[in-house]
Amino acid sequence: MSTSFDANQVLQYQAFSVLVVDDEPGMQAILKKALSKWFSKVDTAGSIEQAETLRLDNHYDLIILDINLPGRSGIEWEEAFNDDERRADVIFMTGYADLETAISALKLGATDFILKPFNLSQMLQSVQRCMDKRLNERLQYALSRDVKRHIVSEIAGCSDKTTQLRYLINQFAPSRASVLIEGESGTGKELVARGVHEASERSGPFVPLNCGAIAPELLESELFGHTSGAFTGAKKGREGLFRVANGGTLFLDEIGEMPLSMQSALLRVLEQRAIRPVGSEKEISIDVRVVAATNRNLQQEVAKGNFREDLFYRLNVLKIDVAPLRERKQDLKELVPFFTKMLSNELGIADPNWAHEDIEALHNYDWPGNIRELKNLIERCLLLGKPPAHYWRELNVTLQPVVAAAQPVEAEVHSDVTVVNGEGYPNSWTLKDVERSHIQQLVDFHDGNKSAAARDLGVARKTLERKYKEWDAEDCGNAE
């Protein structure tokens, strides 16, 4: 294996810190020079006493530890192995190893054991295994809480505003600067944030957090992590989402709901690019891009005193406004088929054969719930087996009584129509009369669209055309 890491690895390892403990200055210098290319912090110590002082004052993810040291040996450094809060991966190295020593080291929890003399490549391979294991644990945690990770991040739509939205996403993606996304609820702000992350090609995960869904007293711990015993109930330490998202993107949804006390802490993280877990005095360097979203107007919230002005400007380096669906109804032509195909696959049903008018009929509504409301409507239509136009009218149009719709059609045939109990068709009508009236009612319901009416009736359009020809012939005969 090569002793060099690729660019993605270099970025991922930047937030890690290393302590080298060896009594040989030459070994300290070699390892510090090699590891400093990939790690943001590499410290050295010549004894356990020096190392323990550094360990208590700093955070380390990895300790490279010589066993044979003056005074206490590496295996006798009990504090490093028994401190669950400050527990780091440990790679032991020694020039005087025997089987018993190796077993003792591994029992303590050592990650690896390397014999001196070794070449640099061998050491770097061991370091790489340790750090990749840590990165994988963080990634698995990020994936376990990101329940929407399988959602396609494609932004469908052909309107000018959606085209401009895609342009801004691609334009802003390469930067490390913070992004602020504003838009009404349900417009797809998280989808935009995912689009920014994926287009950026950042190596770390996309980690979402709804600031309004976390109790204010728990938000700090959720973001920055905490030490064991930092507060009541904190039996174990945790890393926090900033460290989980290292190398990737932290999406703070509903940022306007963040308490003012937390806003100052977030501002400091954005300026220093370092976090301090709750209960800890150590700062940990991070490489996280923050994308924030809100359905509020943050500038107005600043004027009201509900949001810090300095944080607003720090977040508002790059801004994306997501237009409501009512301002980009042209997107319905793509959104309806897009959600229909996606949801039918999820539900395990065949794609429905919906007509063009099913999409056109949805243009007459302003969609206050935006894309979320549209998606929910389509899902209900699929589950109920009804086309959107039909179901939509059932929900939003007050239909006249059946007889009122039927009477004009049959007025020439039945001048003495009587209604029984004010409901249904008159008892004096024949089955043929009822059939004609019902068909005409559905055609009127679909604004004269016979294809849609035929679909609701469960017959072919040709059947309806044949019926109409028969009725026309009958009407002509009666007129003669």
C-alpha cells in the first residue's frame, strides 16, 4: 500500500488529532512530520508523565505509544485506557516484544501492535485502519438517523424559477461557505440542501437536524456532544453531530427556532471551526459545511430581536430562495409524473395510466402546502385508485344533487319527473334512462372529457362514443 492518502482522506482526517509518545527524539520528529500532512494536530511526548499532562489538556483521537519508556512503561499508562471520556485508539510500538507483552497490550484495548524497526508505510497503514474505523462508525451513525437518505435528490421541474434554483445549487456547491435557504414550509428546502451537498462532492456524510424538534436544553449536546457526567443522565460521552458530519454537511433545518443562547455558540463554531463538547474544556477542530433553512424571514426576525444579526450575516454568505409551488405551477407537468412513478414503486403498485387532464386540473389550485401537499395528494390517489383530477374535485367542488344534474338531460323524455324522498333517480325511469343520465353526469363532471369519464366508468372510450351515437339517433327519431 502506498504511504500517501488520496485527497478525500486528507480532508476527512483533518479533524483528527494524534499524540506520539516515544523517548527517541528522532522517532518523534519522523512521525510528526509524516502525520502532520494529514492531521490538524500532532503532539509529541517523551514520557508517560508528559503524555498524561497533554492528554488531560487536549483531545486526541489516536495515540502512538512506545512500550519501553523511561519510568512508567506504555502498558502501565492506565489512565489512557480507563478514561472512557478521553478514550483514544492506541497503536503500540516496541523493539523488545514478546508474546506475553503483545497479549497484555491487546487486552488493554490496543488497536494495533507494531515491532521496531518498521518502515513508515507500515505505520501509516496501521494509522489509516484506525482512522477509517472511526470514520465508518460516524458514517453509520449519520446514516442511522438520516431516514430520508434514500430519497432521490433530483429537483424536478421546468419552470424558470426551478431552472434558476438548479443553477444556484451547482454554483454554490464547490464553496465551503455557509448557505441559507429560505422558503415556505413544504417547498423542498431539505432537497435543495441535499443537492448542494451532493454537488459539492464533500467526502463526509449529510447530517440533517431539525432545530425545532429538539428540546432547547438538549440542542447543545446534540450538536457539540458531551462528556460523561456533564449533566444529569449523561452516563456516557457522545461525539455530537458536528463531529459526525466532519468532512461533510450539517443541515440545520428551521434555524429560526434555535434559542438565542445556542445562536451565540453556533456563531463561534462557524468563526473558529472548532467545537467544545458540553462539560469539556478542550476544543476539537472540525471541517463541516453548514447549510441552514427556515420558513421565516430571518431579516425580519433580526429586526424583532429574535435572531442574532451577526449569526444571520454569517449564515447568509450564500442565499437560496425556494419559490412556492403556486409561483411555478409549470413544474406540475414534471412533478406529478415524477411523484407518481416514485410513490408507485414504493407502494409496489403498477404505474397508473393518468390522463393529461389529471395534471392540468391541478393548475387551478394555489397549493398552500406546496410540494409536500402535492406529494400527499398523489399518494392518496394511488392508494384509493382514483385519478388526481377526479379525487381533487371530490374534495374541493360542491356537487349538485344527482337529480339536479340528471333532469336537464332527460327533460325531453320525462316531463313529469317526480323525485322520491328527494334522492336518487325517479322510480319511473328505466335502466336505459339511468345509464344515460349517469354517463352524462360523469362527462359533465370531467368538463366534457370522455376519456376521463370512461376511465371512471371502467369502460373504453369507444363504448361511450357508441352510446352517444345511439342517443343521437334516438333523439333524431323522436324529433321526427
